[in-house]
Amino acid sequence: MEHDGVLKSWAIPKGPSLHPAVKRLAMAVEDHPVDYSSFEGIIPEGEYGGGTVMVWDRGTYTVDGPDDVATALDKGDLKFTLHGTKLKGSWVLVRTRNRQWLLIKHRDPYASSTEDITVTAPTSVITGRKLADIAADEGGDVDKAASGDQPPSASPIGKRSAQPGIRTARSSRTKKT
């Protein structure tokens, strides 16, 4: 999420859920330079963010409510609407403590109690590649990356395994991402 010239970033281990009853852990991570929004490839293991990187989605956002991004983040309650290639509609990030947040989809026409967006739309929004394809093309660990490409076993939405390496590209308050 682009704000004040940087990408405000959260790692969402299980990926986003379109189901409003599902709350996904979102761990705040260090801000990234805006130039990272289009990086897709391999960050060497042992370095910050090491592994296969995919631009899973990109788009723009608008802040909902009276607060600007900085004020909402300080309060720990950021409501926003996404206008992405994959993710659309109303969402909220709620801080539970320190760097731990919950990402929750609001009930709107884009919500779904049945679709797992990380399974139905698993490829890069830039190149159309899966994580294993990116790893193979860029000299990364294909087996490790492929674990993020495997659909989960038949389990209810919200109970699936983590999707390592899925990252979303920048999104900004009416700026192109």
C-alpha cells in the first residue's frame, strides 16, 4: 500500500480471504521502496524477505472514513476499498498488538463464502507465472516455491495451509500500482 513515498507492507501467511467471517493474520513488515512494487524474482535466502517473490495483485485503493492513512494506522483501524486486478471492494486492517494485524473482508458484492482467491487466481498479475515457474526461471528453489502453488486439501476456507511467497504489489490512494 503506497503511502508517503514508501510501500506500507504486511505479510499475510495464508493469503487474503474473500469470506467476511474469516480473519487473516497480517504481520506488519518493514516499509519497502516504491520501486519494489514491480520486482518479481528471487531474493537470496538469508536476506530480508528471502525466497521467491511474486507480484500477486496490484491496483489502487481509497481510504474509507474520516481518517487519512497515517491517522488510521496510528489508531490501528484502517478501512479501505481496493480497486485491484484480483482484490476488490471494502476491507479493514485491525491491529491486535504491536505488528500483528487482522485483514478482514467487508460484506459487499465482491465478498464470497466459497471462493478461495489464492487457489482460483494463483498466478502473477504481471507475468502469469506461478511461484515454481518464477523460481525455475530465476534460479531459485523450485521445490520450496512449488509448495506455495499447491492447492490445499479439501478443507474449509480459512483452514488452509499457508501460501509462502505470495506478495501483493503496491497500492496507493488513487495512484497507479
